[in-house]
Amino acid sequence: MVIASARREIMLQWRDGRISAVSLALAVACLATLFMGWLNYQDYSHDYAHFTEEIRDQWVGQGERHPHRAAHYGIYVSKPASPLSVLEPGLAPATGQAIWLNAHDRTTYSNPPSHDDIVAYTVMNMASPAAIMTVLGGLFALVLGALGIVREREDGVLRQIIAQGGRGSDWALGKLAGLSAVVAAPFLPILFLAGLVLVLTAEPSIRVDAALRVAGFLIVNAGFLLAMLCVGLIVSCLAKTARSALLIAFSFWIAVFIIAPRGTSAWIEAVHPTVDWEAFQAEIVTVFNEGYDDRPGYGVQLAALERDTMAEYGVERLEDLPVGFSGIRMIHMSDWSSEVSDRAYGDMRTLWDRQSRLRTYASMAFPYLAVRSASQNMAAADWPHFRAFSEAAEDYRRSIVRQLDEVIKDELRGEVWEMDSDASVWSRTEPFSYASPGAAWAIAQSWPAFLVLFLWAVVGVVILCQAAGRLAP
């Protein structure tokens, strides 16, 4: 009966010109946003290669100057785009893709995880295949499901099925299978072919990872549509009329897709408020100068450094040192600054982790939050991926500054500060190179979102079978 019900449902929906028109419109929207995503990806890939080359040329060709002034001159580093950005831009439109690195300041993305969903919704709007599939596809699934059973109760079909001894649960499962094919038709074939093209055109070194990410992207979005279809069918089992079923389905859509993202962000900010960014930076400066716990501030450390350095080299004056003390001082300053920064950002990451956990809790009730998180995760465009990039950029900044400070130490003597270096020094620094973490790492960061979607789909099917088993004409 399940197979027969599924075939019948597909045939009925196919013959309905309204459903065909809506499916065609959704497919066209998906193709249009896919085409725009592809153009944006190609433009960014070209700009990224040009940007990386230009930045390197500017760094090497900056002319003669003091090494520490060169560090203040700074350098930009940029995050390469994932091929899946064609399907899902994620947070990139809000966060940007480049970070400026300089001598002393740690630069990172400042938007907290509590803002991720609302930023993605308002900035991205509907300009991606992922948004079309989740927002409009979710509405499509809810409406089809909401009308799937109650309409046939009103037409008397349900009475005939029960009179012939048919099981309501089998009939509902057949409807679920048939409507799943109808809902998937405007999206999954197109996105499967697009994902295949993205994998085949990707760099050979990342093709396996890209294939895993495409598979994960399709699975989580298909699971979400299945969950929405189950919700619609459950509503259809319980509603008395098609009008009430549609009203409930639309109300659910508004709550999940419009109210939930903004409400969740407000709730998270109320429970775990994000620290004011200027106050956060000011606190770092204060700790740097005054110290923390049993660690003295920079002024006390500098006096001790002078004594220890003179004792190490057996001299009584800094002017008599056989190395450049200004380089030693800058190395120590950078190390202390990094220690203070790591401590402050560790506290900030703890806050961000708490915010992320609250959003996970909210996604249990509002699966749209989960599918957004999982979809962005597969596209390497969620908060964990941007944080991984910013941490790699920070490691690179520290290595560059350390290398330049070592030049000051090695090429000067005593307490002299002024010197000039040239391209022979700048060219010895390694260009920035970054590879996004693999798909396994990505899933490990966002596995709660995947679990929430899986549970919504499974529990939805179970509840649907129970509700359909109690159907009465």
C-alpha cells in the first residue's frame, strides 16, 4: 500500500497545474541563485589570486625602513572561498574575507555567534540556493503536507481507504514518500548536479573533501525538508479542515523562519551579553601595563629584562651588549602581548561557546536554526571556520613579527634603535598560506546541528505514523 499510495500522490501532484507551476518557479529561482553564486565564486577566486599577489608584491617592495616599522606597515591576509560558497555563502557577506595584520594588535572577526543567524538571514536574504531551498522549500513542504490528508478527508477518499481495510499509517507513509519526491524535485536534482560540477572542477587536493561537504550539504537540507513535510502531514492528520491546516502551517513557518532567528539572537544576548569591543580592547591594554595574578606589568618586566640581559652577556651597560637590545625588548614585548591576548581571547571564546550552546538548545525547537548552522558548516562559512582562519592568521602575524624582531636583535649592537632593512629581509618572510579544515573537523564542530535535524526527521516520521494510525473519516 505504501508504494501504491506514493505513486498515486506523485501522479496527482504532477497533474495539478498549480503544483507544477510552483515547482517550476522554485527550480528557476534555484537555478538563478546558483548562477549568481557561481559568478560570485569565480569573481572572488580571481580577485583572491590577484589580491594575494598584489599584497605580496607590496610587502616585498615596500622599500627601506626599520623592521619594526615594516611590521606596523602590516599585511593583509585573505580567506580562500570554498567551492560550496556557490550553494551557501554563509556568514561571508557579513564578516568579510580579509584580515589586516600589524605589529602589536591581534585582529579577528568581531561578530559573536549570537548574531550568526540574524546576520545570515538579513544580509544573505534570498540570494543563494541554500536560502531558496530552506525558506521557500520549507514553506512548500509545509503547505503540501498540510493539505495532503485533510483535503482527502474532506473529499471522502479517507473514508474509502478505511472502508477497504487500509492502514492509515501505511497510507500516510506512502503520501510522505510521494510528497517527498515532489518537494525534492525543484531542488535536489539541480543541486546534486551543481555539487558534482563543483567537485570535478575543484583542485585535485580538495576534491574528496569537497565531495564530502556536498554530500553533507544535500543530506542536511534533504533531512530538513523531510522534517517540514512530516510537520505538515501531522498537522493535516489533526486538523478538521484544509483552511485550519493551512493556517497552522503558515503560523509554524512564520514562527520558525522569521521570529526564531531574531528571537534567539535577542535571548542569547540577554542571557550571555557580548562584551563591548572597545572595552575588551581597553582591558587588554590595562592588563598589559599592570599585569595579572602574580604576573607583573610590562614596566616591571622590562626592568628585569634589562638586568637579566646584561647579566647574561657579562656587561654593566646596555650600550655594551654585543646584540641589539631593542630587538630583545621587542621580542619580549610581543611575547607578553601574546600572553595577555591569549588570556583575554580565551575568556571571550568561553563566552562565545556559551552563546553557541544556547543557539543549539533553541534549534531543538526551531530546526531552521540547525539547518542554517549545518549548511554553513558544510560550506566552510560558519563561525568555527572563520575562527580557525583568524587563528591561523594570528599565528602567521606572530611569526612575521618574531622574524623581524630577530633581525633587529642580530644586526644591531647595544641600545641602538635606528636601522634600515630592505627587500632582502622582506622576501625572507614566507607568504601566508591557508587551507580550510577538512569535512571531518567541520562536522565535529557542528555535530549538534546534524543531530537535531536527524532527530526532527526521525521523530517526525514516528509521530506521523502514530497520528495516521488513529485517523477517522
